[in-house]
Amino acid sequence: MLPSDIIWRLRERLTELQSLCEESINELHPKKNMDLISSIEECERLCRTQLNIMNRIAKRY
């Protein structure tokens, strides 16, 4: 497997996870589930950070 294939797979999975986080937030009650929403938002930010890292390394491969 080539490095570009691995990068592509990781980016796909991270994008899926980011979408799942966004969809999950939309399904929760803003006040009743505020702590859960906050945690999911943090996970979504981490996904964005990981995607940015993978996008930067993708330029090399």
C-alpha cells in the first residue's frame, strides 16, 4: 500500500467521524444535553485538527 492510499483512507474516516459528530449534535436537545454537545464539539474540533494534519502531509505525497 502506498503512503497516499493510507492518507486517503485516514482522511475518509476522519471526514466520516466529523460528519457523525455534526449530525449527532443536531439530534440532541441544546439545553438538556449541553454537556454531551460540548464533548462532541470537542471531538469534532479534534477531527478538524487531524484532517488539517493529514491535508498538510498529503501535499508531500
